[in-house]
Amino acid sequence: MSLVEVIVVVFILIILLALSIPFVRNMRELTRRSNCDQNLIRLGLAMQAYSTDQAHLPAGTASFNATFRFWPDVPSPDEPNTDASPVDLAIVSEPDGYHHNWALASLPYVDQVGLFQSVDTAASIYSDSNRLIRETMIPVFRCPSDDSVPTNASYAGLHHSTANPIQASNDGLMFLNGWVRPEEVPDGMSSTILFGEKLSFAGELGWCSGTRATLRNAGHAINTIPQADQLENPSFVGGLGSRHFGGASIIKGDGAVTFISETIDQPLFRSMVNRNDQLELGTDAATTE
């Protein structure tokens, strides 16, 4: 083989290699996204198993000395309240509350019975007695594309359809000190988002913290990056997002996983989170594949 022929062969190989690199990267991302969707499916199955055992979904988060209420008996801001847990109580993203959350409740249903049994339910999730819990990374709570702190969660329960704090009067499926019976959701579980992907913010409190670390709302476009002054407000929650291009995966209450475009019509997105707006929704405008 002449020198010219060798150069031509090498040149062709370089071109083929250059063309194959984006393909390999795309295949890896498709695999990561598929694994991410499988995590959401497992979480959806865990919630179905939990609700079968308990006859309701777990609360998104809890405060100290909470009196749990079944929706629609959860008080609204317009109603008088005698509960030990005030209607206007808002969860803040600081490590000084009780903050046990839906992720802790799901542990027995994601092959983590031993860890669940070690949770000190009488103490704050930030107490020394719960240090082991906080420092344990649970694979099902992690998207393979998530490069944040390993003990952060990649998924969040949807607590509200607008940019509100986490409170007992929220209109999502996962909120403060409240239980929802799946059969009593007016919009139906098949029309209501249960969990979605989230991007972790600086200083998040981990997968077992019922703050913006594991709860988000539909008050922001998908993949919106908050401003620094927003994150300085401990009552700020934030929205969904992912490391996948163009949107984020969500799972509805019936276990259906969908990839939602970051360009989704915002009123439609809010309706998909609100458990009680009683609108007939399609998903064609919301999805991209």
C-alpha cells in the first residue's frame, strides 16, 4: 500500500470516527433517559403500593405535631382553623423543621425496608439520629444524568400549580400535612402529575427533606434557572427541569410516564398539576419524543 493510500485510509477513518462520536453520545443519553424513566415508573409503582396499603397517598411533607387531614377536608386560607398546624404555615428550605417526606414513606416499596426501619420518626430529619438516612444515596431517586451531590433527589412531588410556598392548602397531589385518596381526585389520577424531574439548586437538603429538595410546582417553565435572590428566599420552591435536552420526564398518578417539552403552554402545564381544576386535558401538545 502506497503512502497516499495509507493517508486516504487514515483520513476516512478519522471522518468515520468524527461522525460516530455524536451518535454514541446520543445513544448514551437515550439510555440514561430510559433509565430515568424506569426510576419514575418504580416510584409510581411504589406510590400505588403505598396507597393500596394505606388507602391514600403519603403527604408530600410534614411539620412537627401535624394533624394529618384527608383532602378535601384540608383547610383553605378562607376557612377558620383550629388545627395545631396553621393554614398559613409554609415549609421553608432550612434544616430546622420536621420535614419527613414522601420519599421516606416510599422506602419499603423501593427495596429499602431496612433503611425505613432505621428512620427516627420522632425526630427531625436533620437530627443526629437520622444522619445515616441523610447520608445514604438511594439509586431510584437519582437520574443517571444528574451530576449534583449524590444524596440529592432528581425527582420531586408536585405540590401546587402556581409558584406558591409548600402549604396545607396546595392543589397538587403532594403537599403539607395532607393525604389524598386516589379515587377522590376530581381530575383523575391519569390526568394529574404526581412526580417530575428536577434540577438541584445550591444548598439543597437531600432526598429525605420535604422542602424544595423533593417538592416543586408548576409556577415556572420547565428548565427555568432561578435567580440568586429567589434562592435566598427559603420559602421559594421552584419548578421542574432535567439534564435531558428540551424538557423533563413526568409520571402521572396512574403510572404513565411522559416527556414534557420545556415549551409546553404554561396554563396547560398548571392544569396537569392541579388535582381539582376539572378540565379535560389531552397530552399531545405537551409531549415530545
